Amino acid sequence: MAISDANVSTTQLRAVVAVAKCGSFVSAASTLGLSQSSLSRIVQSAEETLSMPLFARSTRRVELTDAGREFVAVAERILNDLGIALRNMEDLRSLRRGQIIVSSLQSFAQGPLAVILSKYADSFRGVEIQLREGVQESVTQDVQSGVSDFGICAVDGLEGEFHVDVLGTESFHLIHSEGTVRADPASLGLQAIDGRRLVSLPLGSRTRALIDAACAAAGIAVDASIVAASFATVISLVRQGAGAAIVPAGIVPSARDAGLQSVALDDRILVRTLGIARLANRTSNPAAGELLRRLMDEVSPTMLAGTSGTTSASARA
């Protein structure tokens, strides 16, 4: 067997280095917590594996051979590099270091996810979190391609290569400026928005498609002549009086912060199931695993219903 094929263990490396540093088997054995005979066998097995002596032994002292000096220099580097790697692994396991890439629907990212990520970042300051906001298709593509550790999206009918953990059912709300809805009910049926002008998302949006389908099923017509590409712009337009808007519950806190009022839409058709989608054959790293656990533990029905946190402007008055 060629020396390059030799299988030298870390136990052998540590034993040889210890004897070289201590200059005797007695002192090295004490340092390593081994018997002298055990240490001698380990060093001898290393020499047999390498097919050359590493030490010149005499009755008074132990000295390195030329081969031994070269071997010890390399062994020290290997043990040092191994120590660094093991400490890095411990940092990852203990969440002192790591990276998470999460893809999420805009509505969930701006609502419940923002709250949970903020608390997570305070707990694990060494973990880098990258958040990718997008529409349903971009979220699932990020997960499929392996760009994201996992995605948060609508999981109704999501099958195949995905493993899905359901977070709950998300409701929708009508957001509006003060005075545009005469009453302040706890909820409204879709009939209440018949003929109203709504600020809408683009036709290619899954959220827009869900809203349009619910309105069609309820037999109502709405004016969707104002279209915006993001929820931030939707909120801005509603503030300026361009119309009301139907938004997922995750957007409600941002709308309320902007001074808008909100009311839940009481319609069983206008709901969607949100969940965590990840590749079935992908193992989560420790940092992502901890965030997954927190999402499952902390996302509540009130978050998905848009009733947690702040209240409507009229209720505060």
C-alpha cells in the first residue's frame, strides 16, 4: 500500500504530536489521560501504517526522526484545521452562525412573518436572514430551484415534490378611508361592495384571481379600473381616496398603521390556506429548522384573521 493511501486516525495524530511536544511517552500519556502502554501501541500503529519510524527511542529520551518532524508539522496543521471546523459546526448547531433564505407572499411577509423574524433576529444575532417577497409562482419557484430553504404561500392543491406544513386559513378584509363605509360592522358580506370601485392587484396575481372568482360566485360587479402592483401602493391609493381594496389579513396591520379602517369580509369563498412549502428531500439546516419551529408555534388564527395587534381607526377613537 502506498503511503498516500494510508488511513491515519485523529487519535494517532494527537498521540504523535503529544509525544513530540512532551519528549517522553510518560508525560504524553499523562497529558492525554492514557496509560503509557496504550499510547505506545497507538504511536506504533501510526508508524506501521506509514511504514517508517517517527521516533528514535532510547532509554533516556524520545527524539523525532526526520520523517517524524515532517509528519508532526503536517499533523499539527490538520488538527488545528479540524478544531476550527468542529468549532464552526458547533456554532451552526448552537445558532451562533448560519444563514436562512425564506421566500414569502408579500402579504404574509409584511404581517405575521415580520413579527416573527424580528424576534428571531434578536435571539440569534449571528444568523443572517434573507427574505424574498413575491407572488405565489415566484415563491414556489424559489423552493423548487433550491434558492430558498422554504417558502410561505397558499398551499391549496400544492402537491408533488413539496412537503407542506399548514399554518392556517387566511381571511380577507376590506380596507378603506374613514367615512367611505357608513356603518362599522364586525364584518361585511361581499354584497356590500357591489358596484364599488376597488384598487386591485394585476390580473396575473393569484390574490386578484381569488377575489375575482369570489365576486363572480357572489354575483356582484366591482369597478377594478385602478390597478397597482404592490400592496404598499394599494394602501397609498386607498389613503388618497382612489377607492377601497380587498386585501389578505396579513396586510391589515400596515393598512391600519397608515390610518385606514378595515373590516373582515364574511365570505367562505374568499379564504385561502397558507402554509410552509419545502422540498420533500431537503434537510433543513439548524437555523432554518429553528425558524420553522417558531413559525409553526407562533402563527396564530388571529394573525391569519387580521385581528391581532392594532384595531381599526374607528375602534381606537
